[in-house]
Amino acid sequence: MTRIIDGNAIASDIEADVQASVETLRDAGVQPGLATVLMSDDGASETYVSMKQQACDDLGIDGRHHEIDADAPADDLFDRIDDLNADESVHGILVQMPVPDHVEKRAVLERIDPEKDVDGFHPENVGRLVAGNARYKPCTPHGVQKILAAEGIETEGKEAVVVGRSDIVGKPMANLFIQYGDGGNATTTVCHSRTDDLAAKTREADILVAAAGVPEMIDGEMVKEGATVIDVGINRVDADTEKGYELVGDVDFESAKAKAGAITPVPGGVGPLTIAMLLYNTVKAASRQSGVGVDLA
Ligand code: NAD
């Protein structure tokens, strides 16, 4: 029987730990705060930010949302980041990507104080992750690690194949898999849009992480019998629904399920973990900045 992994349940357990840490901090007079900044009219980005804000509310984190007109000069965003860097009540800063074309993404990531970079995208934090001394692990790949741990799926000595090499999912996922220690020690292959014979690579995977942003591109033919399939993809495809679309992953769920030992659905798989790990990083940031210790696994 293929196990369908319940990402909501795993995220709830992590959020309970985060909430306990929020209370520890509050008891010590520290109110954890997360600033989200949106410079976009994109509907999906608006949805993601509002979900993050809602999650802050639910756990007692002070979530403050900032919007900057998508046509505004880049300096408006940079000035806002500078203000948030200087604001001691803000422990974490998240600028929702993508930013408009006239704003240089790299400059945005570098502008955020690395201590407040709860996405873990600042080059200093990327470097620390690669060096095996992560400050904040990027939320989505960290969430995948948490799923594997919660499901008792060993990574050590296993073949892990990551499809996608983005800075936010594919690269940090691979970097986590190759680190020493729990959730690491995997023999890791990174595939991408220029990979030759992708199916031959994915069929080698004991753990297959799909993060390509291509609807249902990984089907059962590409999955090894008994493999763990983690579908990071969230793609809007046209559908005859109220909203006019539905969400599908990068994995063709039914055919992959027929081969896999365990598989994450979309929605309800990796997505909830991404939010949980953002809250986790925010509490960690508040702890680091205040010096008040918290008990976070
Ligand atoms: P991206 O577009 O930045 O990167 C996609 C990567 O996939 C690229 O490295 C590209 O080389 C590779 N790729 C594209 N087409 C391919 C193909 N045909 N074969 C092999 N590789 C191919 O995307 P991203 O930001 O990494 O996001 C990937 C997917 O994950 C998207 O669907 C996104 O919405 C989703 N996502 C989900 C979460 C979550 O919380 N579940 C978080 C972030 C991203």
C-alpha cells in the first residue's frame, strides 16, 4: 500500500512546537515579529503572503504586512527594507518573490540583514548552509527534510534525485541532502531543464523531489518501485472550477502513486510545511536576536 503523506498533520505538529516557543519568548517579554513585503500585483503572490500572515496570527507571531506599488521605484523597496532592518520589533523579513523586473532580485536579497533573513536566501546564509553551518534553512527544502524525518524515511546512503535547480528549492534541497548528519548523507543528483534522459535519472531515486514547476511532468514510468516521491510543484492549470483553475503538482499523482512507497499530494503535501518552517525560522530569529533560548527541534 502506498502511503499518502499528510503534510497538514506534520505541519501542525511543528506549529505546536513553534507556538510553545512563541509563549516562551513572550513570557520573557519578547514578541516575535515577522514583516512581509509584497511588491507585486500577482494573485498567487498575494495569496501566499496572506496565508503567511494568517499563520502568524494563528500562532501569536506579530505579522506585519507591507505593500509597495509594483510601479514604484526600486528605492522604495530598499528604503522599506532598511527601515525593517533597523526596527528591533521585527525579527524576520520576507520579501515575496518575484519582484518586478525593474528591481534587481539579487540586490533585494543582499539588502536584508542576514540575521533577519528568515527565507535563508541572503548569500551569507546560503554560504553557511553549503558550509554545513546553516543559520536559517530555506523553508521549502527544510520542510521536505521534516516530512522525511516525520515519516521515518532514512536519507543516509540513499539515492536522492532533485528535479529543479532553483535557488529557493532545488539547490538548497540538494545542499541539505549532501550534508553530514540527520536528513543528509544522501547520494544526490540534481536534474534540470538541460538534463539528458531525465527518466533514467529519476528511476534511480529512492527519494525523488520534484521541483520543476511543470504540471504533472513526473509520471509513474519515471518512478522506481517503492520510492518516496515528494512533489514540491504548485501549478495553476485551467479548470472548470469556480476560480477557473485548479492546483496540480509536478507529479502525475495517480500513476506515480501506483509505483511509489510514499508520496505527497498537492495540495496538502509540501505546501503546509513551507509555511510552518517560515514560522519556525521567525521564532529562531527572535530567539537569536533577543538571547532568549527556545526549544526547537
Ligand atoms: P523555478 O522555475 O525557479 O525553477 C524550476 C527548475 O526546474 C529550474 O531549475 C529548471 O531547470 C527545472 N526544470 C524546468 N523544466 C524542467 C524539465 N522539463 N525537466 C527538468 N527540469 C526542469 O521554480 P521553483 O521556484 O524552484 O519552483 C518549482 C515548483 O515548486 C513550482 O511549481 C513552484 O510553484 C513550486 N513551489 C512550491 C513551494 C511549496 O511550498 N510547495 C515553494 C516554492 C515553490
